[in-house]
Amino acid sequence: MFFHIVLERNMQLHPRHFGRDLRDKLVSKLMKDVEGTCSGRHGFIVAITGIENVGKGLIRDGTGFVTFPVKYQCVVFRPFKGEIVEAVVTMVNKMGFFAEAGPVQIFVSNHLIPDDMEFQSGDVPNYTTSDGSVKIQKESEVRLKIIGTRVDATEIFCIGTIKDDFLGVISDPGANP
Amino acid sequence: MSGEEEENAAELKIPDEFLKAKCLMNCEVALILEHKYEQLQQMADDPMNQMSQVFEKSLQYVKRFSRYQNPDAVRQVREYPSVIYAPYDALRTWEPLSRNSGRSDSYGSIHQDQIIDVISAIVSFALQTRGRAHDDEAIEKMLNDLSLIKKFE
């Protein structure tokens, strides 16, 4: 889910940046450092939308660097266990399929795919119902429920299921509109 | 990591800072990210270089799964809860009439018994609807209103 939250960060700036554009340099350094990163607590920081407050700078002992506490508003994407999300299928194999919901990757194991869907290998591997009415393949849009999340150094990875009510394929790229 | 075992969005068991934060719809995020993308395009020659993969993937995702395309429709949907609850807010801030209050002059023509009847009718209506704010009929109405916004987007 996307949230709009306020975060705080201590930014260190080299004295060569001091001057008229100090604030601009601070903001662009913040954007470069923070946008696109991921933490277990806040999720993916997608974009910074504004700077709320820049505190007084503190000169570090021994070096000329100055630390500024910066409060900023940003859009984050944080998946939660139990959340229902829409995702796009990126890869299908006999163990299950991978899907992406924004920056986060979700794996749905074949154990968590309805029993009436079978894996079909071939040029376009897919899961299909016995009557062929529903198909999950690359680029299909699916609604799934996140049942677990794991945080790496740089990204969050989720496990999902489509075995509950109202979950499964939303749209099939191969179907006629 | 140990705290994550307790998390469950289905039961709204999520960290406090997210419960209090503003949750964004995909269409709202699309508006924000598109605006940022345009800013980047104006500022730099090569916006693709400046965009992180997270930004790019998020932008593609929200554009694809936006329910409402029109910014006006997005605003209407965001403001919808305040429209629903406006009558309740009005009721809460309503000041009861009292015989000795300065306003009694303007209500001089209304009989006191009538005033009591009006007050009790309003209070019983409020009590009735307070607990049932989310009963089936109300939910049905909300769904219809939201689908109308989508229809006339």
C-alpha cells in the first residue's frame, strides 16, 4: 500500500557546498541518497514530495562536515501481511509464478494456486483451469493476498496466495477485449 | 523482523506510524509521480537516468491499476467520507436551545414543547444511525455513489 509519511534523516554536507545554494544542494543530496531505497520499517521510498523542515547544522568534531537533520515528506510503498494487492505476472514455472506490484516482487507457490489450475509448459508457460476458461501467464493481472514478507538489505520480497475468495486473474492478456 | 509476526493488514494490525499516516490510492500516487516526472524532464536532459528503478516501476504500476483517471474524480472520491459524515458532524456541534440562553429571543415564537420534540427526534435519529453507520444499506449507497463518480469521470 502507498502511504504519504514524514521521515527524518541526518544529512552530512561537505563545506565546499556551503553558500547560497546550500539548501538546494542539501535537498538534491537527500533525493539522491534516499529515493529508490528500501527499509524494513518504511518500505520502498518511491519519491520525496516536499521538505518539511531543515534543522540547524551541527559541525562534526575533527572534520569540517556539517550534519543537518532534515524532515521530509515522501510517498512510500510498504506491503503488509494480509494485504490484498493487484499485481502483474512476470514469470511462470512449475513451482508457481512471480508477480510484481510496483517495486515489490511477490511469489505465489503452486500450493497456493487453486487445485483446478494445472501448470502447462511450453513457449508461454501458464497455469490453466481444466476447462481452459482461466489462464495465468506472463503479463496477466492478478489479485492476490500477501501472506508473508521478508526484508533484504535492498528490497522487500513477499509470498502470496490466490487460493482465497475473490482472488485470482483480473485480466488475461491473451483474451479478446 | 520479530515485530512482523504480529502484523496483519486484514485486522488493521499495522505499525502506529502507518495507522496515523495518509494512505494513498493508486490514482493519487499516479498524479504525484507524473508531476514529479514532468519536473525531472524540465530540469534535466535525461530524466530516465535520474529516475530510480523503484520510481519507474511504481509509476508504471499505478498508471496501470488506477481506478480513476480524471483528477476531479480522484478528488471527489478522496472527499467522499467527509461528505457522508458531514450530517453527523453538524449534529455533534449543534448547540441545544435553552430558555435562558441569549438566542431564545429569535426562537420566541416556537413553543418549548416543540423544541423538546425536535431535540428528542434528532437525538434518537443520531443514536439509531451511529451504530449502524456501516450497515448493508449504507454500504450499498456508498458503492453506488462511488461507481457514479467512476461513470461520469
